[in-house]
Amino acid sequence: MKFSLSTSYFAGRRYTPEQIADQTASLGFAAVELGYFTRDVELDAWASALLATGLSVSSVHAFCPMPLSMPQLGPEVFSLASPDADERQAAIQAMLRTLDAAARFEARAVVTHGGRVDLREPGRFFGSRPYRSQLSRALEMLGAPDMALVERERAYREAAAPHWVDAISFSLDALLPRFEDAGIALAFENLPGLEAFPDPAECAFLRERFPTPALAAWYDIGHGERKARTGDWPVAETLQLTLDFTVGTHIHDVRGVEEDHCAPGEGDVDFQALLPLLQKPDLIRVFEPSLQVETAALREGLARMNALLGD
């Protein structure tokens, strides 16, 4: 079974592409996912490092490469779903640069965040005011999801989300023909938090609106577990809606209430229950550990996944 390692694991350690590639290969991985911390001036070095180690690039996480002039660029600096046309255009241009990088390294998918819906809470007497989801806080306080709160917040989200669905459709009109020509999938990652866009139903709706393999879903195991624990989108329901067009997965465990990006085995995610996902043919399987995960735990986590999948 082939597994990839996200280069975000090495972010902030001042490693060169050659050092990252060497360590990735020594840990037992066959490929890398180029993370959004990758700089444009590093691409040539990456080409050499991949050739020297025999690693391939499984996927690229938008936005990548990060221009040297924009040190704050990350996955949600621009949103393809922003109702603001100028921000959408900036996101489209950054995504096209990411597509160029993915094509250069023969990656199969570009992983992206869709953005966050701006929730508004109706006022008691008139108008409305900005609102942020309280589901995580309720879980920490109660030790269980507050389903009444889930229902109330979902109503806020359903009132706001159509603006984001319409906005992202403009972006997809511009991008999908380019992704189709390149033979690369644009895959929207499930994110933690009720505001995260698109949610599984919206992702399925967009796939119906744009019925092309160039538009895909990306299932992040830790994020999906966090959403389920707060009462927002059970894992089985998410996969029922999106598994057919899911092209890849981020693999990490969850410890405690919401501490994710742990190595498999450091938390309590039921990976056995995820076999329909993990065994999907041609799935891109990417480990995405946090910077705090020790290499020994990462090796053990990789061994666990190989054993689970019978390799």
C-alpha cells in the first residue's frame, strides 16, 4: 500500500527540500504532498530531491507555491467561495499557479479549503449580528454534543450558505476546464467547524452541478471525527454523500475532545470503521501529522495502517 507524507510536517524546521525528501523516504513513505508552505524558489530543488530519492508527488495542497513576496499566504487567505468578486479572482489566480505546480510534478490532485460561511444570528427585536459556532465549546463543557444548539446553528448556516454556493460556482466555471485539460482533480477538503464550506451536502450538490472527475472531495479523517464529535455531520453520513467522488484522504488520529493531527494509534479514531474509505481503489492516502508528532510515533502509525490494510 502506498502512503504519502505531507510536507507540512516539516514546516518551520528550516529544512531544505532535499532534507525533507530524505527524511520522508527514510520513514517509509513513497510520496509527498507538497504543502502550502512550499515556496516558489524551492520548486527546482524539489525536482532534484524527488529524482534523487525516488519519491513522487501524490498531491499538492493549495495554495502552493507560496510566493516569496507573500509570507502570510495559506490555505484560507483567499477563498474560491467568497462573495467578494475581487477575493475570488485572487483565489482563482493563486489556484492556477497551484495547478501549474501540480502538473509539473505529475500530482493527481490539488487539495483545497473552500472557506468559511459567515453566520449571522437573528436579533431578538430586529436585524441580525455576526455569530461564531459554539459547538466545540458546548462539547468541552457538556462532554457530549448539544443537539439543540446544533439544530439552531444549522438554521443560521442554511440561511447564509446559498451565497457561498453561488460564489464558488463562478470560480468553478473558470477553473474546472483547466483542471480537466490537465487531468488533475480539484478536491475540496472537509474542515472542522460548522462554518466550514462546503459541507458534505453542498459538496454533493456541487458535484451534481459540475459532473466531472475534475471536481472531487477530499476526506480528512481527523476533521471528520471532530465534526462528528460536536454533533455536526456523522462520519457515515459524510461518506455516504461523498465517497463515490472522494479522491484522497488525510490520515491522522484524534485524542481527547478535539486534538487532531496525531499519528494513528495516538488517539481513538476507529480506523477499522473507515475501511470502505481507506480501501477505495486509487485513493490518495496522505499522512498529515502535526509538528509535535515524534518520528517514532509516525513510523508506528505507518506500520499500523499497513497492517490494517493488509500490506
